[in-house]
Amino acid sequence: MLVIAAPFLVILVSLLIGRYPVDIATVLNILGCRLTMQPCYIEDIYQTVVWDIRLPRAILGAMVGGCLAISGAAFQGLFRNPLVSSGILGVSSGAGFGAALAIILFHQVAAIYTFAFLFGILAVVLSYMISRVYNGTPTIMLVLGGVIVSSVFSALLSLAKYLADPTNELPAIVFWLMGSLASARYSDIMIAGIPMLIGVAGLILIRWRINVLSMGDREAHSLGLNVTINKGIVIACATLATAGAVCVSGIIGWVGLVIPHIGRMLVGNDNRILIPVSFSLGATFLVIVDDFGRILTGSEIPLGILTAILGGPFFVYLLKKTKGGGW
Amino acid sequence: MAPLLEVREVSFKYPQALILNRISFSIDPGEVFCLLGPNGCGKTTLLDCILGWLKPYEGQVLINGSPISRMSAPQIARQVAYVPQMHQKTFPYLVRDIVLMGRASFIGPFDVPSEEDVAIAEKALDMVGISRLKDRPYTQLSGGEGQLVMVARALAQNSPVIVMDEPTAHLDYGHELVILETVVELVKQTGLAVLMATHVPNHVYYFENQGVKPRAALLKNTQITSLGKPSEVLSEQNLGELYNIRTRIINCALDDGGQLKQIVPISTINTNKGGNSLENI
């Protein structure tokens, strides 16, 4: 119960937090009248800060964090490897290169989203095709495909950085790669939300089968699963969710690896529970981290940096506390 | 009436090598069929063909008369369950969650197990006698207990046939017997058919001694060289040819008056030197 409520609580709290002070009564008032479509009798500046700046950012943060964590959990099960994260098939590297390309070619936010999303998907499609040298998609070949595609796109990204104009394009690329929610608007939620929602819904629906797939291909087959199709569904859903998240937020590492483990420590390894809990924990975690990013210093700290700095020690603390969770 | 499981003229080859050449046999309900052969002779390949995991390039595997090449993975799983030789454990799932996975072929792609599935899984745990372990992470079990979990998972599939690939290969002396006893009990109680690949000829004699009427087949150089009752197949002569060893079959009387049959190895045969061949035994 607490796990389900947590993202909503932290979204509410993050509406109060920031350099422009807004008290809770005002926040609740604004939420109340906006959600019920009533006219608001509160100063416009408060409405703008709470409804147009903080709320979309918090919602987007929750969705991005949830998507990264849920795909990480799904991939860990699928690849039977607890060290796998949402970027294993190259979606982050592909998206990074796509974003850099769009920054150099178009200088437009819309183009960055589109390119990041499409190249993220393209990277996974390439990894998947590489893995199909034999019949079926052996896990080891998928991982290998992901490694190959990731390194090629990383090299292309370096090339893009090298060719970029160092006065404006290069900083834009570097900042995008560090991850940020600063530019979040409702339109972002609407557009990127579609692939994220499809991916998350698919993973939640198929979550029990991820248990069976984690038994290995031969056993999953003998237990009665069409391994190729079920693997394909999980990969497609996790990729849609991750690509949708990454294209609006930039590269945010760590969430897709560690949040599923925190979930494993809290609720165990049964994907029936772990998959939805991972989404919830990822959402909560990223909103909190983004709040810290906004208030810690005068200017914002990029999200990708903070997730690692805050997440690492927290993970060690949990490891100690739960004695590793039965590994 | 068609046999429960029929392997008809099955051949399988990898690009470089022929592995199975026109293998045929059939299995009836309540039967224990043991498959013996040296390492690398194709036992696991044959089992994979029967599970539908590999496709034979010639011949067919039929269940109740219908070919599995035309069946989907869930349809096959409802007929044939599988106990792996060595299960690679990854995540510390609870024992009951593992056994529940045996229900996968009955559960829709976007569904989760129902109360009924849970009840069937619990019954399977009970039949194997490991209900006490159900809330433990299966990564913390001993090898023998882990293998019993695999047997329970196969039972939860409610299939008329269970295929076991060297189910006792990594187990100690005691746990090996636990698995064999469990198999005997299940076959006697439920009329299940068991197809078991094994390296131990005495497993076949064990089943015979326990009164389940096993049959054995020897697989060597892509073909079944001998098939039938234990006494016909597992002769000193046949095992000598199969493994290049000298053996002796011994009978001893048990305290309760029953007869116990075992085969014991004596020495390897060095074919290069001659002189030490089977005729000299």
C-alpha cells in the first residue's frame, strides 16, 4: 500500500519545494480548483509555479523513474542476470547519439525527442537482429548484440561531439547526456507518455511470465512458453518504456540497475509483485532526487549525476540492512 | 490404440555431424523407460527432440498419435514435462513460486496463476514430500532438495509423460535414492510415464527390483543398439560393447526373501592390446 502511495506523496511534496516558497494550503487550493476545472482565485505567479512548472516536472520525473526501473527489472529477469540494467540492449547509447545528431542538425527540442526516441529503438532492433544469427534469440547473443551496438553508438556519439560546435552545440550535447527534467512541460508528458504507458502496461500484464522466462530458454519452452514470442514482447515493452523515458530526460543511469534490487530486497524476486513495485520505487526515487537537484545548490545539478551520488550509498545501506536478500 | 509417446524414425543432425539416425521407440502409461549411452551419444539431443525444443530433420515424435511438430509450446507442455539435469539457479525465488511455474501452459499470456493453480502446485509439493520447504528460497536448498523441486514443478504440469535428463547426475548417494524412490512412487500411484536418461545401469535394475517393469534402450553411434527388458538389454555383453568395460551381474537374496539384481563394473577393456577382450572374462 505504502509503495503504491509513495509516488503520489513525493509528487505532492515536490510541489512545495523550490526556491519560490509556496505553502501547502495554496498548493492544495490550486490542485483542487485546477483538477475540478473551477476558476482559481489565487495569484497567477503561484499557479504558474505550481501547476505549469513543478507539477509537470514531478509527473514526468515519476514516469521516467518508473519506466527505467520497471524495464531494468524486466531485463534482469529476461537475461537471468542481476547486473543487467535498462540500457543492456543499447537503447541509451542509441538515444544519446540520436539526441546529439539532432542538436547538431536541427537545434530543436522536438527534433531531439524524435531522434533520441527513434535511435533508441533502432539500437535495440539492431541488437535483436544481431542475436538472430541462430534460430531463436539466445540470451548470450542478445547481450553480445547489445554490447556491439552500444559501443558503435558510443563511438558515433564521440564523433558527433568531436564535430559539434564547441560554443553552443557541444555543451548542449553534454548537458543532455547528464540527464535533466528542467524543461518538462505537459506536452512532453502527452507525447513521450504514450510509449511509456504502452511499455509499462505491457510489462505489468506479462509480469508473471518473466518469472518463467528467467528459468532459461529450454526450461521456459518445456514449461509451455513460446520463448521467442514472449521474449520479443518483453523486449519490445521494456524498450518502448525506456526510449520514451530517455528521449525526454536524457541519460539517467543507475535507476534501471539499482531500483529493481531495492525492490528485490523489499518484496522478494517474484516478478508478479516486483515489476509493479519497481515502477513505484523508481518513480519515488527519481522525484526525490530531482527535488534535491533543484534545491541543493543555486543552479540545478544534472539528474544523472545525482542519481548515482545519492543512489550508491543508499544501496549499500540497504544491502547491509537486509543482508543482501538471499543471494 | 496409439501409444502415449511414440518416437518414429527420428533423425537429427547438426551441420557437421549426424547425431541421431532413425531412432524409434514408444512408451506406454505407467512405464519407466531408461535411456543409456556414453557421454555425447545424443541422449540430451533425443530428449530435446521429444520436448519439441529441437526439430528432427526426419521422422516424428507423436503424443497420443498426433505429431508434436504441429503442436504449440503450451500444447506440448501439457503432455510432456521436463526435469533438467542441472538447473541454473539465478534469482532466489521461493520454492512455491518455482513449482507454480509448472502451470505456465494453462495460464494466459497476460494472466497470473489462479487459486486453483496454487492448489495444484501445493499438491505437487505434497506428492514429492517437500511441502515443508515451500516458503524457502530455492537457492538455499541442497542439490537433492533442489532436484525434488524440479520434479514437483514437472508434476504441476499434470502431463502424462515426464522426461528426466540424468536427474541424479550431481547428487550424493542418499539423494540419488530419494529421487529414484520418488519416481517409483509417482509411477505406481499415478500411472505416469517416465522417460529418463541415465548413466547408471543399476537405476534400471533398481526400478525392476521395485516392481515397476522398466524398459531400457542403449544409444550408441547415433542408433539404438538394444532395446527391451533390463535382463535382455543390460547384459554383460551389451555393456561391454557400449562402454568398453567388463561387468558382472550379481543376484543376492534379501532378508525378506526378494531377489536383488545389480550390475557391477570390474575393469575397462583395453582394445589396443587385445588379449583382454570379452571372451576372456
